[in-house]
Amino acid sequence: MSHAAPYPTFALPHRELRVTVGELTTDTGAVGHVVFDGEAPPEITGLSAARAAELGFTPKVGSTLVLVAGDDPVTVLLGGGDRAAADATALRNIAAHLARAVPHQEHLALRVPETAIPVADAMAALVEGAALARYVYRIGEDGPEAKLSSLALLAEPGDDAAAGIARGQLTVRATKLARDLGGTPGGMLTATRFGEVALDLGVKAGLEVTVVGEDELVELGCGGLLGINLGSVEPPVMIKLVYRPDGEPAGKLALVGKGIMYDAGGLALKPGDEVHAVMKNDMSGAGAIFAAMTVLGELGCRAQVTGYLMCTDNMPSGSALRLGDIVVMRGGKTVEVVNTDAEGRMVMGDALVLATEEPVDAIIDVATLTGAALRTLGTEIAAVLGNDEALLDRVKASAERTDEPVWELPLAHRYRSELDSPLADLRNMGGANAGTITAALFLEEFVAGKPWAHIDIAGTAQSWSASGWRNNGVTGFGARLLIDLALNFSVGHTVERTAR
């Protein structure tokens, strides 16, 4: 190729949402009012519960009714469900439904309902719901929906409200960043460019950032990452991030992210369908980790967190890794590559070994790893597997608090023999069934018995329709879960078992 690629210049958009607490602002275009089960609409609407029902509104969460009166701000009734059962997830979705009910209004207000939720948690959830429901990363002109520029939360001002809003703003910023990274085409956001972004934003966020290039990866023996990179004209990169709190850390947590900037499948080429077209999001695990880590300092995280982001394309070419090739991983294990489209586990295997070589209390990896996870749990629930019950409980608790749901699948060692190879220490893929489990069993080979959990976000990274805080497109799933987990991580701390 003698000419420059005709791609747009990659740059992250800078859009801050203005959030106020107290009274309506002069530019408010729509005001949301929550109606719970058994309660009538507010007097300002002039509607009885019976009349609202005739117009199609019920107090069920997700029900909305838009009322217009002259030049006054639009009134939106929002179903709240059972007031006593309202939690942060319900409030987050209520705010999201407000944002979706009036998509052309740029300035929103919401009368904050009284619930049993702590004020700070309620405020954070409302900010997240409204902001994330409206935010979609686009390249080019904006879409038909208005940008959400301001949100007025109509409640009593105070320190708790301010703290909740500040926290919500940070988790929104992280999720937006994860969406931006996962939604950018691979031709624009290469591994090298991701490294540049990490150096820029990461250093500003107080992180230690090291971008490890090809020569050093060779010295480190990262054969998984180097092998998958063989077919690409773009060099591989490992981005190492370290967050250190002031004082003695409460614990040491390692995060490993799959950063396949574009996944063509290598020589095991994917079919030319819509799924292939969204394989720019195959770095969503790395994107979620990076985004989460950029806000840990501002949120006062007490744990030390180290991130390993393993970044490369997986492309077909005359130099690409062949099916049947054997690769030497970091640490010396040999892997027979029976499918070049099972590449994520290869690049993460190197990083898992690197993570075990430093003092660490737990390791969590995040990856768009298997289509089996999508087929098993759909697009709203991620799979989680691991070797440590206490760590899995932490992940589940954070998932529940952030409404980024996970479901535990068994790390069933009865299937381990499917990874046996007659030539190497193991194969990179098992049989046709239980693909999420055998992928996790492969990863377990590299954790040296350390407490470890694997989160497979293959289904949740991309949404094909708008629902609640999830937009149509890349969701940023995992960023808020990891933030919550890091903020609550400490050695010896236990959590209650999550109900199944």
C-alpha cells in the first residue's frame, strides 16, 4: 500500500454532562415524575390514576407517558414499581427511561423520589441511568437524538447528594470511555494508538503506564501475543497500568484484558456477516479495564491495582499463525493452535503468567472470549468462572450493585482432557460443546493456583437494541463492575453469598 489509509483521525470526544441538584434550571425541556404502585400521578399533571391508565400508563418500571402543555417543560410520568422494593438498579432504569422517552430534549430534570436507598447511591444511579441511556459514540455527524447536556435532580441539596453525583459522573465517564474505545474501528484504533491513548489519559489519571513493544515482548517470551500478531502489519503492544493508593494498600489486585483490536479470525477466517463487522469490539475487556482504572484515584480506591492489556489484531496473511502450529507461551508452556480464532485465550495466557510473577492477592481477567457465552446467557448476562469462591462472590456482589449481571458457570475439570494435545502441553481449544468452560480451563493453566476469576463478556459487550442504560451498540459493560470491585477489594474481606 503506497497511500495513507482513508480513515478518520482517531480522537476521543469530550462531552461533559452538567448535573445540578435543587431546583429546575431555566433551560429545562422535560421534567420526570416517578409514580409508584398504588399511587396517583402528581397534581401538576391534573390526571387521576384511572385517566393515566386510559392513556396507556401504568406504575410498572419501564412505563412512560409524555404530556405536553404549551411552552412549559414537557412532563414525563415514569413507572416506579413497588416503592419499598426500589433499589439502585430500579432508579438507574427509571432515569434511563426518562432519557429515552424524550430523545430530542437536551436538558432534563427528574424529581428524585423518596426511597430507602442511601442518598449518595440514589444520586449516582440516577446520573448513570440518564447519561448512559443517551450516550452513543459516533464518528461523523451526531445522530437524530439530542446530546444530553444537563440533568437537574430535584431534591434537597447536601453533602451526600453532591458525593453521589460526583461518583456517578466518574463512573459515567469511565463507561463512556469504554464505549468509545470498543466502538472505534480497528483501522483507527490500532494497538499502537491505544498505547498512545493510555499514556495520555492514564498518566493524567495518576497511573503508572508502560507500553511494552514488540522487541521487549520477544524478550519476555510472550509467545501467545506474538503468535497471534504474526498475520498483522500492525505491531503488538502490551499496556501495563499500575494504580497505587496513598499509604499501605488494602490488597493487591491484577486485571488482565483481552485487547484484540480487530478479530478477523486469522487463517480460521470468520464469515462475512454482521458479527464479523463488529469485531472492532473484541478489545472491550481491555477497554473496560483501562477505563475503570482511570477513575480509581478520584474515587479514593484503597487497593493497588495492576492492569495488563494484551493488544494486537488477529489477521490472515502469508505470515499468519497456521492451524497446527505450536507456540511457546510466557512461562514455557507449549500450545498447539488448532483454531486461530481462539486467540483471546492465547494473548491473555501470557499476561496471566506475568501477573502471577508479582505479589498479588487475586487476578481477574475480562474478555469477549467465546460465542458459547453469548449463546448460553444472551446479551445482558456475562459468564463468570474461577478457582476461588470468595473472589467469585466479590464479582457477583459488584455485578449486582452495578446492574452488570454475571452468572457463574462451573469450572468443570472433567472437560480438561479436551485440551490435551499429543504434541504440546495443551491445545488452545476444546470440543464443540461447553466452549466457555473449556476456554476458562485453558486460562486456569496459567494462573499458578492464585485466586482467579474469568469474566466472559462476549454477549454483553454489544447490544443490538436499546434497553435501560444499555444503548444500541458497544455497551462498555464491565467498567462499572470493575470500579465497584476495586473500591471494595481488600485482603480478608468477605461478602455474603449472592442468591442464585
